[in-house]
Amino acid sequence: MQIVEKSGEGLSRVYGVTVPAGDLADRLEKRIAEILPTLNLKGFRPGKVPVAHVKRLYGKSLMSEVIEQTLNESTQKVLDDNQLRPAGQPDLTPSSDMDAVLDGKTDLAYDLAVEVMPDFEPLDMATLKLKRPVYSPTDKEVDEALADLAKQARTYAPRTGKTVKAKDGDQVLIDFLGSVDGVPFDGGKGEGFELVLGSGQFIPGFEEQLVGAKPDSDVTVKVTFPEPYQSAELAGKNAEFAVHVHEVRAPVDAEPDDALAERVGMKDLAALKDALRSNLEGRYANASRFKLKRALLDELDTRHDFPLPPRMVEAEFAGIWQQVESDKAAGNLPEEDAAKSDEDLKVEYRKIAERRVRLGLVLAEIGRRANVQVTDQELTEAMRREAMQYGAQAQQVFDLYRQNPQAQASLRAPLYEDKVVELIFSQAKIDDKKVSKKEIEAEDDLPEGY
């Protein structure tokens, strides 16, 4: 095998690799020798098939296997011999006639282009000084959370009297039958349905027409299905619902007392308040860590300056720009972006892509030097947590992750990043700073220039 470095500028390297046809022929002979004992061809005893006959039948397919294995091994040899840490998958460009290579008539020659990881010294983590914003929930917030819980736990009681009419916020017990052009449609029938007016459970215009309805009355509701709609057959169609109102029920808010606590599985009101306070503390702790991590990333970004692998930046930018174009097509671009030209947006988002790549490389290098690892158990737990979000399909999703290395990588990457971030936190100097609720909940802008 011959390996020649053709070029080496910046982080890019190009090597010319040549594997003699004789070496490929030797590998082919060894491969045939491996499979001969297992071959069972008509007219030959097991293990006695002539090599020439095997070559006639399977020569090209076996040579294809040999070439693929040779490419993998020679590529790894180039990386190992030159002590290269690739920043991405190397590109292989054949320079020989591959049909002739398959026929064993010429050498296998190709160019290997690879971008290497930049060589830089990460900052000393002990020199980092960070401020952690902290906020503790007040008694008033706990009381507000309790009031919200009581509102969510409300019940509904039948309205009584001679002039009962449904109001917005009331619950109505109804039967309904929907039709388009007089023909009932699938999914348009319901009996004993409890509908809270104003909840938005039904299509626009339906609930509003039941405001003012009386118990034991019939109401004709006329609506137009939205365009688009989940059912293509109904999208944009005019529909009519025959609705019978059995009862009109008024909301009855639960009292914030021991009975409410017992309804939600708590011993008493005091225990419920403690749980609500704990939930609030957890939420603010998560926000605090998010802001601390953001401050760390800003610090890592400003304190590292080294060349970035161009293809890695391009891949990151392509992903960002694809999302920008998707948002633009759907009319979901942020107001400040919608007013800018594509050229201006590309400049801004390319800088963000560069920041992401730079931070990824810094965290990866810190983790590599500290031998940070994501264990199989940690990955399995992450797969299980992700799968549990899919309810009845949890096992199916879990099996998908187990069988798909790429899906596993999508979970491994954030686990690895969090472990590196925790490592840095453990060595940096972090001082707590009390902030207001508004400050802990405020969104962080990118640093100036991004």
C-alpha cells in the first residue's frame, strides 16, 4: 500500500492511497478460502468446489467485499499513521477505473480528503468565575399555585331555576349529530358529552352557539370546518349539528383545604403546600441552572479562538438555515428576522453556527481530556425516559432506540454535554446571586454580535 500526502492546508488534508492489484488478489484468494468449506453447490461435494468455479460464480461480489474492507482498513491506516483526529467522516474519491479494479486488472487508487480537529488548549476550568442567579418562591406564589390547583379541580353542578341559560364557562351535557349536506359523517356523533363552553374543545363557532341554551332543549349549530383540517373530507365544508342539551352545569371551584389535598393524593393541606413549594423551587432551580450554563457557554465562546473545520460549520449552518426557510414558509419567523434580507440573515446565522461548532469542540476536548464517558446504563435510562413519553407505544419506541445507533447518538450527545458541563461547574468558582422572579424567568439574548 502506498500513501502520499497531496496537500495539507489549515485543517484540511488530502492523501493519495494506492493498493496494488496483487494485494487485492491475495485478499480475494483468502476470502474464497474462508467460504469454501461452507459452499454447497450442485455437482460438487461440500468443501470440494474448485476455486476457479467459485471465481466465475462469485468473483465480482467477493471482490466488492474485499474492496470495501480494504477501503475501510486503508482509511484507518492513514488516520493512525498520521495521528489524525478527523472532524467528520473522510471523503473518498476513486482515481482508478473501478470496473477494472473489480476485474482485478488494475490497482485500487483513491484520494482521501479529511478535516482534522483543531489543536488548541482549553482554558483552565479553575480560572472560571461565574454568577448563579437564584430565586426562592414566596408564600404568595404558593398560595397562587394552590388557587390554580383548586380551579383545575373544579366540579360542575346542575343550574336550577326557571330561567336557566348556559353561560361561557358552564358545562353542558349534550348529545349531537353532525351532517354535511344532510349526510351524517364519521366522528360527528356523540352522546352524553360533557362540554365546557369556551374551552375550545370543538371547532371554532360551535361552543359559542350553545351560550344561552336551556336544559332539555334542542339547538341547531352551524359551523364551517377549518381549512386545513385533520380530515381532508371535511376541510372547509359547511356542517350542521343537531344538539340536544340535557343539562346546564355551573362551575364549582374546589376549596383550598384538606379535602382538596386528599383528592390529589396528599395527607393534608400543609403537605400539599409543601409539595407546591417544592415544585416551584424545582422549576426555579432548573431556570437557574439554565442561566448558569448559558453564562458558562458565553465564557467558553469568548475565551477560545481557533480555526474551525469548514465542513463542520457548513453542516451546522445548513441545519439552521433549513429551519429558517421552513419557518419563513410557515410565516413563523420572528418579527426582527422577517424584516431582514436573506443575505443579512445568513451572515447572522453563520456566526451562530460557528459558535455552536466552537462550543461543541471545546466541550468535547475538555471531556476527552477528563475521560468523560456516557455509560450504557445512563444511555439505557435516557432511552427509557424518552420512550415513556409515548404511552402505549413506549416499548416500540424503546426497541427502536435499541436497534438504531443514530437514534442512540441523538440521546448520548446531550448526556455527554451535561456531564462535561457538570465537571466544569465542579471546578469553576461559582457565586450565588439573588435575583427577582422577573430576572429568573427572563429569556437570555445571544451575546452582542450574534
